[in-house]
Amino acid sequence: TSPVPNEVRLQHLSADGDLLWGGGSPCGITGVTSLDSIFNHGVLADGNGGLFLSYDEFAGNDTGGLNVRAARLDASGAPMWGTGNGIMVCSRPLDQFANAPLPDGEGGILLFWYSRHSPDFFDYVGGQRLDEDGNALWNPNGAQVLPLSNYLSDVMSDGEGGAWISVWQWGDERDNYLQRVTNDGVPVYEEMIPISLAPNRQYGAGLASDGAGGCILVWTDWRNGGAMEQDIYFQHVDAAGQILEQVDGAPITTEPDIQGVDWAITSDGNGATFVVWDNNSPFDGIFAERLPCSDPADVDELAVQLNPGLRISPNPFPPAHGTARIDLSGVVVADSQIERIEIFDVGGRRLETLEPSGQTDSASLGSASRSSFVWDGTDREGRAVPSGVYKVRAITESRTFGGSIIVTR
């Protein structure tokens, strides 16, 4: 708990770029406020000039403490649900990590999250439907939507009030699956659709609409060489749940080294899907592809390069399953080689200082190299830090980069 409130601030811009909320102040208005930390906020237009807002609030209790909350603001920015921090959606023990709200087709919203109810694992996908007044229409504290051991990757409206849900399943061979649910929370398919069961790991499939009721899925794939040869694959599923690309997905890029640690997917609403990613070989840059692609090698490099920024993976970080890698994304310049990493708790106490692991990524500019750091979730005395949010600071010769990591035990 912080003595200074944390806020999600919002602004409404007209088509001409005029600031409509907060008296024209660039600071906008306060959407929600809390004395606890706020994460993962997402917004959805309500169709009446206002919006729905969802977020995770770190309650800081002994059982973990990431709860899901939601708010609604009218066209003037005034709160419609609750007073200042919205309404509680799910406050089960341990953690819930929510995605952005989706329309339910009847003026309300659907919310989905992956829920950790045991110390070592994210157990299942949970969800809730709220009507236009914020009333819960499923179980009061949320409902289990998908079976155990399904880890939420992404959600997307199906255009009919329900949702497509992309998940991956834990294990040595992590695989991607897809399910569709109605706005009553009922799965459409008796068995989830297997998206990729190829050797090694495939996970984190993002979703985009195909413009015809189906969806495009894009994910990071280790099938061609493991962690140091990560590629990007995709699959197309139609509105009836039929697989349209080759079994286990089609490649977007299989260039050497690591592709797509950071990537994004979007649709133009007319059947075209675009994927944008960064790569680590032979140099950092941004690449893009329009799907479906006829030739995996037919990739255009955009005339833009990434600025350095702190990259933490995985995040959230479960120490029971390995270490977190911390490095810089983007073009590496002479002054952006990390000298050390510092880990702090939310009270500002430095818990650990990390030295380079010795692994480096080659740079195309000058002779600089980018060191890779790993953290095992312990402090300088070797004690395991508890679940919670921690600040990460990367220090170079002339710059400092900041970020956060969520530890889950």
C-alpha cells in the first residue's frame, strides 16, 4: 500500500485532436484511483461516448493479492460504477491477471483472466460477464471458463457477444489451443481446438479477426531449434472452428537466431491481418508481414528501428520454472551496454544487484554488445523473494532504463 494514490488517467480526443476531458488539461481525468498498485488496465468503448475500464489491483495481502476490478465512465468522464475505484470483479486468493474487456453484445462486457490458486501454477482461465449497470451475471466472484492447466494467451470478441480464447498448456512440450465461448460462458466446442502440437514449445498465441467471424493466431515457436532459434508461426480458424492452414501452423519467419520476442498482431477489419515483430539477427529492426503470406521469406523490413528499452521475459515470472532474462530490446548503440541490473521492492529497498551472465547479443552498430542478465527470484542473501511486484533498473554508461517484474510463487 502506498501513501500516494495510484491512478489510471484518461483523456478524450475529438477527431480534430481537441482535449475534451479535464478542462483541456493534457493530464486528463482520473479514471480510477487506489492506494494499491494498478496493473494491466484495458479499455473498451461503450457505444455511448463513454468507456469500460478493467485493471488488476495489488491488494498486498498474505495470499498474493492481484484482484480484478472494473469501472465505467460516461461521455463526460463521470464514474457510473462505484466511486473512484470501480467495482470488484474477482478477489479470489492469490492472483488473477485480467485481459481487456470485450463486448457482450447486449450493452455489457466480458472479462477473462488467468487465475493462480496454487503457489506454483496458474490453474485455469476465469471470467465474468457484467451488464451495463455493473451487475455480475455469472458466479459472484467469477466463473471457471476453461479446465485446469490452461494458461491464457489472448482473448478476442467473436462478433456475436461471445469470445475466442487462446491458451497454452504447461509442460515440457507447451502447445497452443483455442476455444470459443458464448456470452453465457459456455464453451462452443466440446474439445478445445489444437492449434499447434509441434515438437518443443509453442505458446502465447495472439488473436486478430479474419473479418468473417473467424480468427488468425500468431505465436512464438521453438520447433526449429529451441530457445535460441525462436520463430513466428500462424494459424487461421474459420467461424465454424475449422483449421484452414497446415497442421500445427504455417511459418511467418524462420530466419536464424531469435525472431519475435516482441511482436504485435492487428486486423484492418476487411480480412487482412498484419504482424509486426523485432528480430535479433543480424541486427535489431522491425519487420512486418501481411497474412496470409504465400512465402515465409517474403518479408518487408520497415524503415524504422527500435529505440533501446528494458525487456523482461517471462513476466509474470514464476521462479519455480526457471529464471527471468533481463536485457535491452531495440538497436544497441555504444552507450547502451548494461553494466548492472538492480532489483528493488515497492518500498524502494534494493534487494539484489545483477552482473552480466556472459551471454551477449551481437550489435550491428559499432562494437557494442548487449549483455543478458538472469534473475532467479532471490535477494543478495539468496533468500527467495515473495510474490509481488518488483522494480527493475538497468544502468548503462550514460543512461538508466526502468521497468517492473511480477514474481509469482
